[in-house]
Amino acid sequence: MVASILFGLFTVMAVACALGTVFHRQPVHCALFLVGVLLSMSGMFILLNAPFIAAIQILVYAGAIMVLFLFVLMMLNVQGERPFLTPGPTKGFGILFGFVALAELLWIVLAPGAEDWRPGPAPALPAGFGSPAAIGRILYTTWLYPFEITSILLLVAVIGAVVLARRKFE
Amino acid sequence: VDVAFLIEAAAKVAVVLGFVLISVVYVVWMERKVLGHMQDRIGPQRVGPFGLLQTIADGLKLFMKEDMIPSQVDKAVYFIAPAIPIVTALIAMSVIPFGNSLYLFGRTIPLHIADVNIAILFILGTTSMGVYGIVLGGWASNSKYPLLGGLRSAAQMISYELAQGIALVSVVMWSGTLSLNEMVKQQGHTWFVLNVPLFIAFWIYVICAIAETNRAPFDLPEAETELVAGFHTEYSSMKWAFYFLGEYANMMVVSGVAICVFLGGWHGPVLPSVLWFLVKLALFLFCFIWLRATFPRLRYDQLMAFGWKFLLPLSLLNLALTGVWLVLRGA
């Protein structure tokens, strides 16, 4: 009961903030709405018995990455006065992909025979599900290679960013 | 629904909330008194005995003051920003255990509002949200000095959060838990700070905590010699007071975490556990004030260099040392 009410609350918040992110004209406000989306997502993770993921979501995305986003937006001081829909190839592609994703989601929910894919009642959770220990174990056993490859990718990205930033100064 | 449980939870929330909000008044008084004596002055002494009511008088003054709102501010953000630091600090306060369990009315009452098994991450998460108050306040004021203060604050908090987090990771490795309650329980005999790797982690944590709370010598976001008053230049009356309140509440949170994680929490001989916690908290806050009276403010490049080139590598080395230490001790 309480869980359903909270789920409804987080859903409405997430959707409302997501719409705000897309439609608001002031870039800093858009970033703040995105923080709202991340916070409501984190609430949903808690409802899904994944407190560790929820905390990391706030700590990494809302607490660090979005602060850097804001930092850049504030430095650039982008004026939010431009008209909302300017035609252009990127916008066109964005809208196209948006509709493709929407169609996909609707297909999953509405297509004939879709009952098989829809999630049924939640299975009983194994002991310690969602705890840091359980997630750590899975990351370093089952998903070790994807995990390490992701780390290397991120490292490459960091070094690349430093190299690119340096070249400009010289 | 268990009614008794609800009453118990509500009572604890009220006590912690009331304690934080009231004690801020006396921390401010203590700060002015201690700073005064350290600078060979006597500090406030006119309102009440020893000036004890000075902060209350100041609070009343702030309530009565006209609420100035500059004309070009971003209204919504300008209004919300001062509330963020204090709200996040109070949320973080909810997982800090401030005493041993109490036996009252036939119930065992644990003295913390919520026992979260990932308390460390919870606190890091909520305090990392606190930076928004300063960054957004600086931006929404639509003025150059506050913007510079906000930018400095964003850069500073991100830089020092890293070393702080890594310092706490070595404690997590040592204790094998992320729960503050569990950590305090493990320190019944020996405080964590008395182990070599955690001793280093303690100092890294404390330095980062001072930077995170924007206290001297890391108070660059509000450096008055360069930025007028930094991020809160355009704020007045109660909005300004909320920033102030947030800063002190955040000082209590970081001190509370340091006490629970390194200094044995509420453990201590003879005195009741809650009193031990309060004594340690008061000592910690005193040190904050002491530092402010002692050190000149760092230059911005010194601050960044210290954070990235010294503290971060040191905390990583210390993390490795903790690992080696634990393996050797286990063998």
C-alpha cells in the first residue's frame, strides 16, 4: 500500500521533471529538473530493494556529475531566450528516435501476445539482494570482464579529455 | 501500523531537529566567544549573562529585517537555494547514532532516527546535494561576485569529496560494514583512529570535512577580501540566516560522522553515552573555530593543488596501505 503510493509519487515526479528538462527554456532550470528526475529514480531503486544503487545514483549523478553540468552551464551563461523548436538535423533525428522508442514501448505493452514479456509478480528475492556485498560479488565474478572493460573505457575517456583540453591551450 | 513505533520515531525526529536548531544558536555564540578570546577581545557580553542571548537577539533582528530581493534574480531558484544546505544537513543527521539504546516504557529505544545499512553512502549522498544550495544561490543572484563564489564552491566540493570518500572507504574496508551503528559497536574497545592506516584516513577526512563545510581556511566561496561576501552577497534577512544555519548544521553532521567513524561514537567510560557524544561533538566544533582563528585563507590555486595533488594521492596510497595491513593482519 505505502509502496504503491510512493511509487505513484516518484513516477509522477520523474515524468514531470523529465518534461521540465525537455521543455524548459532556461538551461540551468533544465539541469535542475534533471536532478529531480535522478532523485525520483533513486526513490524507485529503493522501492525495488536496491538501496546501494539508489545511494550511488544520488552520490555520483545528482551529487557530482550534475554539479559539473551546472558548473559549465553557469560558466557559459547560456541565454534561454531562443525559440523552443528550431528546425535542424539533430532535432529531427532526436524527434525521430523519440518516436521510435515510444513505439517500441507501446509495442511491448500493447502488442498481441505481449503478456509473455510483461513482468509477472515479483519473484522471492535471494537473501542480501541489492546489498553492497551482493552487488560487489556479482560485479567481480559474473560480470568481471564487462566491468573491467568499462573501467578501461572510462580511463581512456579521461585521458582523451585531458589531451584534447591541453592541445587548445598550446 | 505499530502506533508506539510511530510515536517513538516522531519523538526522536523532534528531539534531533530541536537539538540541531537550538544548538546552532549556541555554536554561533561559542564561535564568537572563542574567536573573541583568541583575538584578545571579550566577545559578546551585553545581551544576557556572558552574552548568552546575543544570538537570539541577532536572530530576532534577522526576522524583523526587510527581505530585500534584487530585481534581476531568478526568483524560484533564489528562493529555494538557501533552504537546500540546511535540509540536506538535517536529513543526513537522521542516520547518525547519538547514544546507546535507551530502555523506556518497556521498550528498547535505539538512539538514532533510522538504522540504514548503507549509512555512510547515505550521508555522502545527502551532503553532496548540499552544494546545490551554494552553487544555485550564487547563480540565481545574477551578480558577478556571487557567481564566482558559487563556481568556486562547486569546484572545491567536487575536488574534496573524492579524497573524503576514499578516506571513508578505508574505514569501510577495516570494519567490513557501511552501517554507522555497526562501526560504533565495533569500537567498544579500541577507537578506529588508533590504527595507523585509519589515523591517516582520519586526518584526510577532517581536512576534507573543513573544505566541504566551507570553513576557514577553505572558505573561498565567501572570501570577503576578494568576493564581497561570495555566494550570499545578494541575500539578506532570513534567507541569509538560512545559509548560516546550514553551514553550522553541516559542521555538526561532518563532526558527527567523524565521531562515529573514527572516535568511537558514543563509547566512553562513566558518563552516559549521549553525554559522551555531545562532549566529543563540542570538542570537534571547538576545533573548527580554533582553525578559523589560526589559519589564513588559502589561495584558490593552492586549494586546488592541495586537494588534487596531495590529498587525493595520499588517500589512494592510504587505501592501498589499509588493504596490505588488513591482509597481513589476517595472515
